[in-house]
Amino acid sequence: MDEKIDIKSLTLGELEELLGGWGEKSFRAKQIYEWLHVKQVTSFTEMTNISAKLREKLNEECVLVVLEQELVQISKQDGTRKYLFALPDGNMIESVLMRYKHGNSVCVSSQVGCRMGCQFCASTLDGLVRNLSVSELLEQIYRIGADIGERISNVVVMGSGEPLDNYENIVRFVRMLSDERGLNISQRNITVSTCGIVPKIRELAKERFQITLALSLHASSQEKRLKLMPIAKKYELMEVLDICRMYFEETGRRITFEYSLVGGVNDTDEDVERLCGLLQGMNCHVNLIPVNPIKERDYVQSGQSEILNFKNKLEKNGINVTIRREMGRDIDGACGQLRKRYIER
């Protein structure tokens, strides 16, 4: 039996082509696209301006991916909401809603698990299971928006997984998310993170998106990066920084460097001095992240004085820097704490 078409992963052009093949006019594709991505229906029967015959055909030929909300945890500290979603194949992923003054931001997962092996991250502990489809990426935002009844204005692809290890789907996701006929989220409000897969960063630069690229740096030397991030074996620190410079030249979008501060590991005076040297003259922003605890590792957070010292030295060297607010830490919803998890039934 032929596999059904994942209709929510189709662009409007592809949907028009599909329906054209069925002898339907192109305006039908626009109607269906709106039902899928603006009204975000969960079944074909809800598409009330489509004929019963066409709805039946859609049902026969296509699958409408809808994530099942299994659990929501709400932080007592800041109201951050962590969602556990069941995928159609029974796998589970987590997504996080953070409320800011500037709007609602959703952190989405890009894979079930991860194969990158970063030492301070829970998402990688069980390895990679599979990539998420475009529909599964979009659905995390659609379900959370429906749950809170409010618009999502910002999206960060920083949940479980390495986004650029699921490159084709992430590129399509960015296009569809920012499509004015869909959710119409500005590309400037979309952030995609990466641990530093150099060839994929080069490809992404050619897309000329206006998104923010967040590079997980986490070390001031190749030697230290190797201890924390296995990807450093393949792509050396200087090579990663060079591709970041190229990305800025191609897109005009400054890079954000994510730097998790681990007590006694990468937060010393030598570290900050080296980092200032590496980033001197680069159009970039450094996001300092006090490392979040995960039970499988014994890394500890840097002390408050070390964190402030690190920030002040970067600023004195003319480097833009912020200390990330820890949101959702009490529900394991903060940076590096998401993991592949199954519910005992």
C-alpha cells in the first residue's frame, strides 16, 4: 500500500500541484492551506467550504499530523510551560512556552533525541531516534498556540536535537512558518541553533534567511571544546568561527554565541580573555547561560561573581553580551534539560 501524503508538510505550490492532479482548481489549495496553517484544524471534516467528495479524497490520500498533548508542566517560578507531545508513531518530544514582555516564544524540538553528545545536555543521553517532519515541527507551535489561545510571535529551534542535522526539514519549516499565507512569523523572530556543523552553516547562509543563527560555542579553546562537545573533533574551533564570519557577510545577520558557564571548567579569567581575543571585531552577541543541572552529569553552575566577572570583561572589550534568564528550570524546561522521555502508562 502506498504511504499517505503528509499534507501539512507541503508548501502551497506543492498542494496546488497535488490538487491539480486531482482535477481541482488552484483556489481549493489556498482554502485547504488556510485550514491547515491559519485555522489549524485537526481533521478534514472541519474544512466546511470544501465539498464532501474532496474531503473524502483528502482522507483517503493524505494524513493530517496532529500531536497529542500528553502532559503540561507549569513553572511555579515564572509560568514557563513545558509540553510533552506524543508523535503519531508513539515517540515523545518536549516543547517549551516562555512568556516575555515582547510576546510568546516557543522552543521547539527538531529531532527525537540527538546524536551530537554534548556533555552538559540531557537531550543527547539516549542518542538519536529520528528526525521530525515539517508537520511535526509546525504542530508544536500550533498545539501550544491553541492551548493558550494566544498568538506565538517568536520561535527558537533549541529543544531536543541538532537542527542542522535535520537540515532540509528545518529550511522548509522556516519558509512555511514565515509564509504570509500561514502563521506569518517574521524570520527576524526565528532563531535556529547549531553545535557547529560547518557545511550546513555554509548552505544555510546561501538561503539568505533573516533568521538568527545561534552557535553553541561553550569554550574558549579547541582543547576545552573537545572535552565538552564531540563535534569539535570534526570541525575545529577556528573553522567554526570562520564560517560564522562568512555567515554574517552573506546574510548581514549577526551571530549569537551561546556559552554555557560551567563552574571551574570554562569560566576562568583565562577563558574570558581568550574568548575576547577570538571574538574581537566580530559582529556578534554572546548569550551567557549559567549551566543547568542534569542528574546524569556532575557539572555545576558558575558562581554569581564569576558570571558577572565574565560578562563585565566581555563588555569592556566591546562585545555585546547578556546573561540568559533561567526560565522553567524547576520543571526541567531550561536550556540543556530537555530529554527524550516516555510516560509510564
